[in-house]
Amino acid sequence: MSKYTTPRFSLALLHPKYWGVLCIFAFSYLCSLLPYAVQIRLGKLLGRTALRFMKRRTNTIRRNLELCFPEMPAAEREQLIKQNIENTGLALFETGMAWFWSDARVAKHTKIVGMEHVKKLKAEGRGALLIAVHSLNLELGGRTFGLLAQGMAVYRPNNNPCFDYFQLKGRSRGGHSLIHRKNIALMLDSLKNGEFMWYAPDHDYGRRRSTFAPLFAVEKACTTTGTSLLVDNSNCAIVPMTFVRDNDSGQYTLTIKEPLIDKFPIGDEHAGACFINKIVEESIMDAPSQYMWLHRRFKNRPEGETSLY
């Protein structure tokens, strides 16, 4: 039996200690029934309200932007922070959309560009790493991709078993399969068998299996070498992918970019991290206000260097 077990429903999840989580998901479901325009307004209002209480998170966003874009004018940076906080509130509603909307409703508000790349790779039987970044609407992006093509996604189980169950149920909508982030053997087998796998290597996941590579103006960003491990051992394609909301129309666009075949530096983890960080930079700049800047991206530093926060 695999040590990476899939969470299943049991009556134990109805225990009073989980009622808070159950209320959150019930509220999210009810909010998902509201008209889209109402959800947008409520989400941004929630973000603006939370700004008053999220001082630490706001400082993290500001610091990340200072580090990445030191030449950005202060007024422009503060405007970007405001927009990012609004989008953080909206992300809670977009997660509900991803997990509870019908396929028809998702399709109404989204479109996909570049599906011809997916079809070509599938016809060739070649597996692919779909390189995504942690945009605030990532959950809805995954659901959108599932409308036309099934894939697999790497995920980190939640420590709360009740939350973990509903998280997996929501992310599995549309036929997706989820792979535990430590189940490397299954990832490699899937890629070798021509599967498509969502992979987001843009966060600081710690020193284990990592190197320090440039990211924007930060010369040494702790970057996972997991991409090299997967590509080196499966010969899969690298496919950059973004999911962006148009602020005027409210329409979401999933863009599947041209596959980078045989361009990834094999056998060189540091060069691989540099290669991936360039993709990450380009993806973030497609919609910088919709990126998860509240993550402490540069928390781990090379030995002997002081914290950037």
C-alpha cells in the first residue's frame, strides 16, 4: 500500500472540532451561487477591509516588491499593493468558483488560448510539465484547464484532515488527479507515460533540493531543483502557462504557451533553476497585481547572509 494516501470522507470529519472548517466551505458554496459581478465586488471589498488587519502580510507584499523592483516609483508600488490586496480578497471567491461552479458556468467566464500545443504533445505521446505560478486565481485556472484536457497536479496536503478532504475534492473537479508533492516516483512514471502535470516551482520551498538562482533583482533566490529532477529523468516537455483575469471585462484567459522542447539544461540543477525563474518572471509580469506576493519568497538565504525581511 502506498504511504501517500488519498483523503476520504468519514463521519469523523463531522466532529465539532471541524465545524469551523465546515462553516467556511458552506459559506464559500453559498457565495459561489451569487452573480459573478456581486462576487467580484464583495471580494475586492473583503480585500480592502482585510488590509486594515493584515499589516504583517502587507509588509511582506511591500518588501517583496521592493526587492524585485527596486527602481519602481513608490507611488506605483503602493498602487500595486492596493490592487494585490483587493485580488487577495477576491481569491477566496475565485476558489469557490473553481470548486463549486458547474462546467457551463466556468466556461462562460473563461477561455483557453494555445490548446493546439496540448493536442500536439498528446498526439506525440510526450509528457509535459505545465509550469504555473501561484497567481491568486490559480484554483480557477486549474479548473479551466480541466474543461478541455485532464491532467495531474502536485499538491501539499493540509494538516487539517477535514480541510484536506474538501481541498482535494475541489481540486479534482473535472477529472484531475492529484499527486502528493513527495511522491516523486509517481510523478516520473506519469510524465514518462505521456501525462500532463501542473507544477508551480515559484515559491521558496526550503533548502532541501534547492539552489540559489536569480529572480528579478534578487540575485540569490532559494529555488527548487525539483524541476531538474523531473525533466532529467523523464525527458518531458516544459510548457509555460498563465491564467489572467481582465480587470475590465472580468473574463479569464488561460494561455498555454509554446512548449520548450529540448531547451531545458539537462544535468545542471543551477542552470535549470535559472531557466525556470526566467519563465516565472515572464508569467508574473503578465499580471503582477494578481500574483501571490504575500508569500515570503526570499525567506531562505545562503549560509551567512542576513534575512531580507
